[in-house]
Amino acid sequence: MSVRIAVLGAGNMGRGHGKRLEAVGARIVAVCDRSAAARQKFKEEMKETDIKEYWDFDEMLEKEAFEGLFICLPPFAQDGQFEKAAKRGKHIFIEKPIALDTETGKRMVKTAQENGIITRVGFHMRQGEAVKKLKQLIESGKTGRPVLFYGHYACNSLHTPWWIQVDLCGGQIFEQAIHLYDMCRYLIGEPKSVTGIMNNLCHGNTARYTVEDVSASVSLFGNGAAASITANNCEIPGIWKGSFKAVYEHVTVEFEDHNHAVFTYTDREQPETEEVSSEADAYEDEVREFLMCIENRKDTSCNITEGYKSLCFVEAVVESANMDGIKTAVKK
């Protein structure tokens, strides 16, 4: 692929996407980060030897010729860069969450639509091989109606200094469990209302720790289906796990993760099972899809509108939790 790419944010996600961009044949022309050390580390890990460095995003946007921009910033550092790039006609891949509030997200969607750019949000779980198989069954009608979704996100880590502060990351629901809320929308449908609870039980003595470390929600969907999603940061150190289960009229699917699942078909006299197991790189797949969509001028499977809708979902969960679990409508 001959697409020229600039990367905003040279941390772990930026470097990871950079390597995958090179793996699928894109050319990285520039990297922007406030940290000189981060920029240097980024360049050291890439194969391309002529990557320009920038401290200032506006300067990179003004001086460099590129078609696609990867925004790999933590939530608090996203401050209008999306809109500026969109107005210049740059196609944008942005990591989740797209913003820390839905009003900002709505402006991003509007700007993208007005400028006709191609967008992709980094919900990599949608690219999992097991998820793809279920989505095909849904679209073919073979699953029957959606019934119930269970999701659970678990870890035990302080992560980075900005992550433990709710005003910088939005909280665990916004920054991590959002993958499962997006998966729920993708496989079940659009949520209508939600009841949420959350608390900080394990980190009361941790300085500056203001994010929730346990949460749970129950959601009702327009099609009548229901969902229960839980998350916590108190489980097993060193293990990050996002597992889920989807129940339909004719099939039940238990996901160990997005690439590994057991399908049980219940629309026959004797239920039959099928296992899907893959080690495919879902991150690389989403990068490849974004580049192909740029080259072919077509929309991606997870554009900025999808990112906005999942943002609306988690915002409603947090709003409900902040009101002691009062049932809250999900914005459209």
C-alpha cells in the first residue's frame, strides 16, 4: 500500500500501530509527540529511516503531505486535533474512546461528515476471527433474534499515572470496558436504556486514584434483548481479560476473547458445537482495513459514528452510576 501516514502520539499504541502500518506496506512520513524521548523511541522501532519529528501538531499538519493520520493520544490529550485534520481532508484512525464526553464526540462526527473523510475507530475486537464468524451468522439470519449479552473485563494494574485519574481517562468503563460495550452494540443492537453502579473498593489508599475499580450495568435494547457487563481492576495482577457471551434464539457463543469462541447451535434436535480458534492480529487487520478503505474511497466497518454511539453507551452507564443506579436513557 502506498498511503502516506502521520502518527500523533508516540507511546505504546502509537508504536504498535506504526509497526503494523509498516507491516502492511504503508509509509510513515512523520510522528508528533510532546516528548522527545518518545519520538526517538518511535523512530528507533520503525524500519523507515526518514520519519520527520514534530513537537507541535499544527506544524506537522501544515508542513507534511500525508493522506492518513493515526491519533494515538490518551483521552485527556485529545484537544481538537481530529477536527483540525478533518478540515484539511485527512483520513483519520483514532483510538478509543474518541472523546471524554458525547458533545465533543458529536462535533467530531459532524466535522468528519462535512469534510467527507474516511474514519476508523480502534475497536480491534470487531476484527477477531470468532467475532467475524458470529457477525456473518447474524447478517445471514441464522442466529435468530438476539436475547442476552454477558461481558466481563478484568485486570489488576495501576497502568500509567494518567490512567488512574478520572478527569484524564474517564475511568475504567470509558477507557477499558468500552471495548465490551462496543462489542455488545456490534453483536446485539442499539441500547435503549441502562442502569449502572460503580465504586472504588481496592484503591482507596492509592494516591491520586480516582477511577472506579468495580462496575456493573444492566441494559435494555430496542429489540428487546438485554445485557449485563461488569468490570474491575482488582483481579489477577498481570492478566488483562475481556471475555463475553452472546445468546440468540438458535445459537449461544462463549468467547474467551475475540479470536477464540465455542459456538453451540441449539436449532436442531441435538445441539452441536463448533470451536473457532485463531492467533490472527486483530490490530493489524483494522489497520489494513483502514488503508484499503482510503485507497478504495469506501467507509470502514467501524467509523467515527460507531465510536460516538459506543461513547454514548458508556456515558449513560457512568451517568446512571453517579445517580446511584437510576435508569438512564442512552443518547442517539
